[in-house]
Amino acid sequence: MQRFGIGEMEMKMAKLLWEREGIGSGAVVTLCKEEFGWAKSTTYTMLRRLCEHGLFQNVKSVVTSVMSEDEYKAKMVSDLLDDKFDGSLLYFMTLYIKHNGLSQEDKELLREIIQK
């Protein structure tokens, strides 16, 4: 199974790219220099990694997403559950609630989700 975990700076770059769907790769270089102080080579290395992870593609110097941010996060949650909690959302939730509790807002949201 392919894992999609990315590092902190890759995630920051991914968020910029998701916000600017269809941005030119030259504009990505400029943006990353402004946002992170990166050199052109660093930007292209990070972009290549995001493409290798299957999150983005760079076709004819236009960067587009292959996977939305929500799809990426859903995949990460699924991988976490599979790897650490035997694939059981209930096991994860039970441990989390036991050790962290739930706010009233979270309880109400869970009730709404369950009722649907």
C-alpha cells in the first residue's frame, strides 16, 4: 500500500499549491522564494517530491492537484488507523476520548453524524 505522508515543509508548499490550483511552475518558484526563502532548486525538489507522492502533477509547466487536500487528509487518517489502530476507528476514538475528552460541540457534531 502506498503511503502519502509528507513532511512539514512539503505540507506548507502543498497548501499553497491547493490554494492556487493551476499555477505555473515559474510562479511557484517566485511564491516559494517569497514565502519560504527557497532557491529555485529547492522549490523544484519539493515540487518533485509532492508529484512523486501523487498529490500534484507538473504538466507543461502547470502545476495541478491529483488529490485534493481533503482526499489527502482522508488517506492519512485511513493509513493511521490501519497502521496504529488495527483499522478500527472505534478503537482510536475510544482511546482518544478516554485520554482527551470531547467538547460539547464535538459531542453534538458526533450525534449529528451518527444520526445521518
